[in-house]
Amino acid sequence: MAEHFPVFPAGRLAYGMQLPVQAQSAVFAEPWEADADPGDLVEIARTADRAGFAYLAACDHVAIPRRLADAMGTIWYDPVATLSFLAGVTERVRLLSHVAIVGLRHPLLSAKQYATLDHLSGGRLILGVGAGHVAEEFDVLGADFAGRGPLLDESVDALRAALGPEEFPEHHGERFAFEDLGQRPRPAQERVPIWVGGSSPAAVRRAATRGDGWLPQGDPRDRLPGQIAKLRRLRAEAGIEAPVTVGAITEPLYVGEPSWPVGRRTLSGKPDALAESLRAYGAMGVHQIQVRFRSRGRTELTDQMAAFGAEVAPHLDPPT
């Protein structure tokens, strides 16, 4: 195994965000996103770059069946295209697929796309992967939905080889086999971080035994400590000594006192109070939090992001 390099500095609680606009599920999209355009994405990405965000994330769905369209919507930008576009207008922020359903594609195809993204961005890729949940996507692309767990396991192994330093990577598995096939450009990073998404027992085990990081999906605060303990136990039992980056998705946020209804689950108020609440994640053993802000337009969102970076983020680390 190649030497492991931490994605973020040790001892600090990093913060990133899922991009709006590029995924517009009825569950989380704000009304203004329906009329947003690429220029809005550019301004959001540039704000994240300036405000110290660790990463920007994009989702992955190829096509949404009609039965799910009302809830999920059909607006799901391609993550490679979206992150590549935003790499060109940013300088330091990391670029995360949260998550790429890599089982929908041959690993060499995914490796070509993501290696190119890492190369062009100067080594800013974090490859987040997940099993997927929409059967019709798998069916229309000829992928194995029923076996998507084992399919993802082998895809991660194959991608680990294909995104490594070798120009002619090699993998021999049950579903995929390749050798003597060269791919350049190689990733700029010696080791592309692979973060595994999901909170099922299989996903936690996969993150523990195959991942460099874990992206939980929907775990409330009271459930996270147990999940993190399980993750670390499984990793130790597998004999893996390299650290694993533990993530969490926070409650919706609003910096300051909102003048409009932001929802009862939203954390709002003064920056120091927000920071105190979010520090609890770090105390659990979380290394990075994914934040989301309530907003009525792009300007309000970028104002919230800037305020978070300037007024909340400096207080996220535990007092010394």
C-alpha cells in the first residue's frame, strides 16, 4: 500500500459543502436553485475558495426514473464535468464526488475521468464512492443492481490500482480484469483519497476496510459515536494502521438571526454559539463536517458562506 497522506491537517475540524444547483432533489434544494445558472456555481465555488472551505462536492445520478422524479427531480449534473469546470475557477478548495456510483461504469473509464480531473486541478480530487440505490439506472446501463455491494467492493479495489502511480495498472478480479493497458495523464496525487459513503453495516465495513475516509449518510448526532467506534474497530481488526478521515453531515445552518422561517431543525444564532454546537462533532472523533446553509438566493448563500468562514470557522477547533 502506498504511503498515506492525511487530506486535512491533524487536530483541526475541516468544513466543506455539497454544491447547490447541481443536484435539485425536493428533499434539500432551495426554491431559487431552479433558476440558477453556471455563473451562480462559479461565484459559490470562488466564495468557498476564499472562505477556507476544505472541499466542494457534487453528486452522481445518470438518469432518474419517472416513479422517483417528483421526489428526486431530474437535475443532477455530471460530477466530473461539474468539478472540472469549477477547478478552473478555484485555486485551493478540494473537489469531492459525493458520491460517485462507480459501479455504473467500468473502473478504467472512471479512472480515466477522475485521473484527468486530478491532473488538471493540481491534485485536488477526493473520490467519494457509494453503492447507489436506483435500480433503473443500473438496469439501463447493464450493471448489476442486486450485486451492487460486491460490485462496489471490487470497483474500489480496481480504482485503487487504476488511480495509482503505474502507467499500466493491473487488476484481476471476478468482474474486472486489466493489464498492459496504459493510461495517462496520471493523477497529480501519489494516492487519490477514496472516501466511502453510506451508513449501512456494509458501507461502514467497506469504509473501514477499503477507504481512506467515511462519508456517513443521515446519521444523527446521537448515533454517530457508535458508528465511529464500529468503524475504528473494524479497521483495527483488518490490520489497517493508516488513519481514516471521519465525516459528518451537520444540521442546516444559518449564521445570525434569520428574519424568515428557516425550519426548526436549522441551527441559527451568533457565530460563537454555532461554533460551540459544531465542536461537538470534533469531540466525537469527526475530522470534517459537511455544512449546508438555508438561503433565499445565491447572494444570501455566499454571504452565509463568507460569514461562516470569517466568524464561525476560527472557533471550530477545541480551545487550547
